Amino acid sequence: MMKKIMHALMALSLIAGVPASSIQPAEAGRGGRVAAGVAAGIIGLGLLGAYGHARERDYDRHYYRSSGECYPGPEECGWRNRRCFTNSWGDTVCRGGRWTCWRPTYCD
């Protein structure tokens, strides 16, 4: 849900850069309006990206909130949904799947 909101806010910040680029400067030349719009868009996207990244940092907290006796274990990585077979030469061939990492939950 948060990603959808952040994508919408990023689009709005780009749209807000267009009116900022159409503002008539006092003494600046023709390129000042475009530069102002680009700068507004870059600053807006930078702020929204930093905010979105900071919100996703406490991914471990839900382990501690669910139960006082459960904790996340060490991170484990491996292949998921992978198909392996032995070809006619006796070699094992694996295809497909994804390399993923997870943290199993241990409860006392």
C-alpha cells in the first residue's frame, strides 16, 4: 500500500514541476524556467524517496510485536521454486526459480 502511495506522490511532484517551470522569472533568461522545474522535480523525488526508504527500515519489528517469546533467527538464503533433473550424460541441470533470503522465526 505504501508503495502505491509513494508512486502517486512521485507522479504529483513531477506534475508540480511543470507549473514551476512556467513561472516567469524577473531577470533570468529563458532557460531559468526549465531549470526551476527540473530542480523542483529532483528535490521532490529525492525527499519522497528518502521518506519511503526510511519507512521500510524497521522490517524486524513485527517479529517482536507479535509475541514476546519469538525472535527472528539468522538470515538464510537459497533457491525457491527451482526444477532440477538429470540429463542423458548424468549431469544435474537446474532451471528456473529465484534466489531469496528469509529469516525464520524461533519461539521459546
